Amino acid sequence: MPSDQTNRATPTRRLSAMTAHTLPASIATPSYDRSRVVPGIAHLGVGAFHRAHQAAYVDDCLTAGETGWGIVGVSLRSADTRDALSPQDGLYTLAIRSSGEEKLRVIGSIASMLVAPEDPGAVVAALTDPRTRIVTLTITEKAYLRAAAGGLDTAHPDIVHDLANPQMPKTAHGFLTEALARRRAAGTPPFTVLCCDNLPANGATLHRLLVEFAQLRDARLAANADNDLASHIADQVAFPSSMVDRIVPATTDADRARIAVELGVEDAWPVMTEPFCQWVIEDNFPEGRPAWEKFGVTMVSDVGPFEDMKLRLLNGAHSGIAYLGLLSGHATVDRAFADPAIRQFVDALWAEASSTLPEDAGLDTAAYTAELTERFSNTALAHRTAQIANDGSQKLPQRIVASALECMEAGTELVHLTLVVAAWIAACAARGKTLPEGHFTDPLDAALTALLSQQLPANETVTAVFDLAGFASDHAERQTLIELVAVHLVHLRRDGPTLAFAALGIGSE
């Protein structure tokens, strides 16, 4: 518990349906009758982001009287969220924090929780339930199990398992495909699949991966033309793309202690977030949807420009801040962003990335980056650079590499974009040296560690990393991109960010 609260009594009761009515009047609680809410959405990947974002929007809809859209939460790996929320009847606190204040709100939209490894059959049953009309996903980029070239990683052990055991799946691909097969057999219309992860054209990407998985499954089951599940998914299932945006730092024990004092009851897993929240969705829901637009969601015909702006300006800058911040000794985003050199670097990064965005899409990049400046400066969030640094091999292709390649094709400057890639490589190499071992993780860690331990010359290192991660695979400008990254890596190896920034004219008078 924080030191300024050590003399205050620690609550012994738990947040629940029974105790929610005892909370202070300043804390918003569900005003609707949760017993009348019917599950209409199944969500795969019930982490902090979902609970700060989609679940809050659904809670707004339930408050407005839309009782048909309760959420069945599904954890694909860990039981931690279920174990925290089940004793609380699915209730949890959303703490909306700015530099000047904190507002607390109790969310009630998660009606039940399932843990896939414990009972995959129950998950399939929930997805097959005719009341389930939308399946949303926040499973992180790495859980889509893509190979370096972008297609399905057919050699991944979990994909191999799901193809051999279609009724007992482990992956999102397996669960979605099995449920869609059962719904088709029962004459139940397919649910809409709404991807909420940071993938380029995320709906179309998931659609392609799921069709590929279903084709392999069809072949394994010797399906004939009259029972072609892959074609059914390709032609009959809606996969609208969406763009999501809200900063959600990891919850700490100090956060739990502080929230417990404010509530007067314990909350095992409150969620911290910022005031800003954005959701842009392609409006394609054959079986209906909540009236999200009443609560700030933007429904569009094409989410692409919004998605690119967010990925390249917010997420791209976040990655740059994370890796350069870690190399500069900054533990949180606000502290890194307050570093004059990093602040100057981010402005230049935004200028490079903005040049790749369409001019005719109605995007106001100046207003967007001004808003990002305020968000990154939020001292109350304490968003850790190590948290953002996770899974760089999966995130950088859409956040940084795509922008860099488009700059090269257009003949515009890209020296700041390429520094982010070099900083990722340098930060990976720094773990166990100037950074703690395991300070952040990546799906390619075993191979990256083996490669970086060889201490090859910069150009050879970058080439090997690009080969390993599949960056710019088969692109005509790949070698030039490698050389640009390697120049930065030389500077980072010699004198860290100081020399890398100086080479870009950052920090000079």
C-alpha cells in the first residue's frame, strides 16, 4: 500500500453485486438490472485493454437499455482474469487517470468468464449459442500465428494440434472455425467476427487467416464440395475491420491498494486508463450490433485511413519512445517523452510517418499529434516503456517498417523511422547487460538471443534480424532499408542514443 495510506484501514470486503451499492456516490456503478442482460457478444482475450475499451462501450449500451449485448469473456491462456473477476460477479473498477485527477467507474458488462484450456468445449458452446451474434478479439498480434511472409504459420504446434483435434481447439482460429462449422450444421447464422488488435486491415487479415485454416481443416477432414467450410467462411461470414485506441498501463499492487481505499472494498483487478478513448468500426454486422455510435464510436465504410494514422503516429511513436526510452534509462512514457532529445525525435518521426498517410481521407494529423502530445505527457498513467517494448518483431512491421518502405518508394526522408528498428535491436541486445534479463519479451527471443550474442558487425546483425523476423520480405528496397538501420545500430553500439541523436542533428543548437 502507498506510504501516504499506511494509516488507513485496508478493506476486507470484496467488490461484488452485493457490495456495489455501498460504494461512495462519486463512483459510477451499473444502473441496469444485470440479471436481465442476455449474452450477445463473446470476447476472446479478456485482458486489461478489452476491459478499458470495448467492455466500457458495451456497458454504456447496457445502461441505455440494450439488454441483448452482455459479454461472455474467454481467456485463451491464463485463468488469472477469471479468478480475479468471478468472485466479484464480473465487476471491476475502471480508473480513468489524467495528470490532475482520477475518476472511478465500475463496469458490469462482462456477464461470465471462461478459460479455454480448462474447458474448450464450454467455449465452443458459447460461440455456437444462437444468442452470440458478435465475436470480438484482443489477443495481441502474436496470437494470430502468422508466418514471416504473413500467411498462417502452419508449423506452429497449436495450429497442428487444432487441425488434428478440431473439437478441442487451443487457438482463436480453431475456436472460431469449429463454432462456425457447428452453427452452419445447425442452420444458425454465422456471428460477425470483429478484430480489435493492431493488425493492418485487421478484419481482412483475420478473414484471410481463418479461410486458410479452414481450407487445411477441410483437407484434413476430407470435406467435399457440399461441405466446404472454407468457402462458407470466405463468402458468408462478416469480418469488419476496426481501429481501437486507448492507453492502458499495467495495474500495479499500489494501484490495487489505492483503489481499495477509494472504494471501501477490495478489487482484485482494477484497470488503469486515460480519458481518451477511440473506436472506429466498419459497419458490417448482418446479425445486428449495439448502438455504439451513440457513445462515441465512429461507424465508417472504410477504417483503413484511421487505422494507418493510429498505427503509424501513435503506435509507431510508442515503439520509438519505448526502445529509445529504455536505452536512455527512462522507465515510463511520460518521463521518456519529457526528455528533450526523445521529444524532438518524436516530432521528426511524426513528420516522416505523416507523409505516408492519404491526403484525401479527411485526416487531421496536426490535431492528432497535438492530442498525442498531451496523452504521452500524462504523468498519472505511469505507462511503462518495458510494457510497450514487448513483441517488437510482431509490432514493428505495421508500425514502422510499412511507413519506411512507403517513404523509400516516394523518395522522402526516413532516417527517424529506421532508428526505431535499430533501437529495438539494441534494446533486445541490452537485456541481461544494461537492462534486466527478461525486461521485455518477444516471440523470437530464443533465436534473437542466440543471434545477438554473436556480436556480428552491424550490417550482418540487421540482415540476420530482418531474415528472422521477415521484415520487408521480397521488397525491392529491402537491402537499402537494412543499410539505413545498420548505420543507426553502429551509433547505438558506440555511444547509445546520444550519438544516434547527434547524427540526426537532435540536441544541437
